[in-house]
Amino acid sequence: MILAVLYCLLWSFQTSAGHFPRACVSSKNLMEKECCPPWSGDGSPCGQLSGRGSCQNILLSNAPLGPQFPFTGVDDRESWPSIFYNRTCQCSGNFTGFDCGNCKFGFWGPNCTDRRLLVRRNIFDLSAPEKDKFFAYLTLAKHTISSDYVIPIGTYGQMKNGSTPMFSDINIYDLFVWIHYYVSMDALLGGSEIWRDIDFAHEAPAFLPWHRLFLLRWEQEIQKLTGDENFTIPYWDWRDAEKCDICTDEYMGGQHPANPNLLSPASFFSSWQIICSRLEEYNSHQSLCNGTPEGPLRRNPGNHDKSRTPRLPSSADVEFCLSLTQYESGSMDKAANFSFRNTLEGFASPLTGIADASQSSMHNALHIYMNGTMSQVQGSANDPIFLLHHAFVDSIFEQWLRRHHPLQEVYPEANAPIGHNRESYMVPFIPLYRNGDFFISSKDLGYDYSYLQDSDSDSFQDYIKSYLEQAGRIWSWLLGAAMVGAALTALLAGLVSLLCGHKRKELAEEKQPLLMEKEDYHSLLYQSHL
């Protein structure tokens, strides 16, 4: 019933998401490298007549990159989005969007002046109608073609530098699957050559900010599609889980009785088709995923390589991550030690903080554990569990931000892997967002987590905890300095006492006049003070 109503509502709402705006993919747009479509509210580019924004040149960061990608000019994602566009809408105030027709995250209303705070909740806290509504929204997104965005099915070179556009329609859910594929795909070097050590959203500093934006854009898309302005993505708290407790037909789908690698026929998602999963095929043809269905969702939780991922993360693992004071360190990739980002992502041990290529823990552990579509990086967003999992990962990121209160300068400005510097624009989003823009509290972006609201009363203790920990680490130094200071003070006091006693003796023996000259008075007064 809910799904039927949503289909009826569909035509009442405009949709927008991320990547190539349909209004900007003509040969004229591509060859002129300009994406400044008119805002429907006044018909002017970027809503300029209404003061929403204007068409401007894109300013790219020239900060140096890390050594992981030793090429230039071979990948369309380099210096995003300059291969495709060098002029886009730059929006004013609280406006955003490829045409400045939307509000920034956390703002609402016709003029984007109203603040609001939405709350993401544990999926097990949703009522049955709320849960069914969430599944209906997912299904609706899977069956609704995006009216605002399309995907490229060829590289810029294959499009003959824009003179022959190659784009395709895609449904709203799969649009985000494609985005996650595109940001993490291998670099196509020509012929049969590829470069695998490249990823604009994983294995480096932007992992957490990029996925934060991904979830916000997906959430915003569902709000616009359904007209449900209060919709939020639920999260799955997997700490200390002994099994996949959301892998039931009541929630995200149980196992097929005849084939444990497939979902139960009774699941909401058993008929879903996946896209962007045939990576070696794309690489061998030097082509992009074109959104063609490639088979059913696959999932066999728990039947994974247990030598690599022996268990799901524990509460103690999460707490260790949160205790790490450095956001990033060293090479700022999957070899980084004592890095909060690298440990939470799952490339470093949640027991020691040391990078370990033989193990997949924390965030990575959940992907490996699912043993199916979700276990392959580029196609993992096909499985709707991806959304619930990353919402909880984002909540851990939020806890770390609230505990350590880092300045934005803590996020690396330079020398991170390609696409991960603070001022780099996030691939492949249009409108443009910088990595550093999302290294801030979720409250400043208009959302919170229900289980973090319960701990707000302890925010002061969280604030001073890091300072107390630092004081603890230097306590022995402080104690030693105090002892040395006390000894020096005692020595100086003895010398002063000795000198003053000798001076008093001299004054007593001298014959002093009843009245002193002004200069003599001040001299004696100075000596007394000394």
C-alpha cells in the first residue's frame, strides 16, 4: 500500500543527486566545459537574478600529492572536475546545488534560512510501519529513473573530448551504486594497462568525509523523491554482534533455502539486480560500467575467510579507535600507523593501531563478513546493508570529532594520495564539495545519532578527556621540573638572605644624616626592594 502511494507521489517532486547533471551533458556544454544551468525559479543561470549564485571559474588546489599515483593526464578524475568542466555554479549563502536550487545540509525553507536537526536511529528502534516505509523508499528509488542526473558510459577521450557525448539514464538507487564504483575504479591507462593503486574515497584521509557526503546526498535524494522531509538513514550497531542479526526476512533479507549465496524469496530485496560488479571485464575493454543489470544480490554472511577476519568488531575495538588522537599519520594510506582513520577503516589493528595487511578489521570486517556483493569495494553499495553499515561508521567518526575537537587544519592539506588533500574536490560530485568541508560535526550538517544524543550530558568530560590524557603522559616531566624549580628557589632564597644580612650590618655601622638627598633615598629604597 505504501509503495503504491509513493508511486503516485513520484511525479510531484523533482529529484537531484550527484554526478553529471542532465542539463550539462550536451556537446556544447562539454566542449565549452561549462555547467551553469538555469534555476527554474527565475530562469537565470545559477539563479543569479535571485541572488542564489553565479557562474564562475573553478579554483583547483595546487597542493602536492602523495607518490601512490605516479601519472598525470591519464584519468578523467584527476583534478576533478576539470577534465569535464572548468566553470560551474558557485552558490551564495545557504544555497547549493548544480543550479543553486537547493539548500545546504542543515538548512530548509524557501530561502534556506530555517535550521533543522534530523536524527538517525537504530534500525531495531524503528516501528514496523517505519521499517516498512524505509524498505518501500528503497524499492521506489530502485524503480525510479533520475530526472536530473545521468551517468557517462565512456571516458572523455572516448567521447572525442566532448564532441560525442556518451551518457545513459539510471535509476536513483543505482546512481549512487555507480558513484561508489566510479570513485574507486582502477585507472585505465590505455591498451590493456591499468593502475590499481588509486581510490578517491578509500585507503586515505577522505574515506570518512567522502562517505559522510555520500550518505547525506542519498538521504537528501530520498527526501525529495518521497516528499518525506524528515527521512533519515537508519544505522546498524554491529558492536559485539555474533552474527548478522539484520540478515532476516523481517529486515535486510535472510538466506535462500536452496542457495545460501542468495537472498530468501521472501526478502524485500530478493528480486534486486546489481550493477558495476564485473571489474575485470571493464578493465580488459578499457570501458566504464554502463549500469546494465548483472545478476541478483549475493550474500552469505559468516562463511568468509576467517583467517583474515576472525570476528566482527567489539565495543573495545571501537573504544580503542576513539582513543587514537591522530586523524592521519605517516604515508596517509593503508600503511599508516596509529591513525584513527586507518584503524577505523580496518587496515590497522584495533588492538595496537599498527597497520596489518594480513587482516581486515573494523569497517572492512563487515564487508568481508557479508561474503558476497558487499565484499567487493566497487560494487558494495548494491547491497542496502551498505547504507546501514556506513551510517554506523559515520557515527564513530562523529564520536571522535566530539571527543577530540580537531581544528580543520588537522585534516591533511598536502601530500595525501590523489584526491584526498583537504582542498581537493570530491569525485564525482557536482555541485562541488571539498574534503575538508565535511571534517566538522554532524550537527553543523543538520543531523545527529540517537545514541549520541543520550551521551550529550557527558560532552564536557569528553572535551577535557584528551587534555587530561596529555597531562598524564607528561606528568613525570612536570614533577621533575617542579623539583628542580624548588631546589633553585631555595638556593636563590639563601643567597638573597645572606646578601641582605651583610648589607644591614654595613648600614648600622655607618653614620647616617638625619635628612637624605633625593638620590640617596631612592638608592636605599631600591636596595631595600631588591
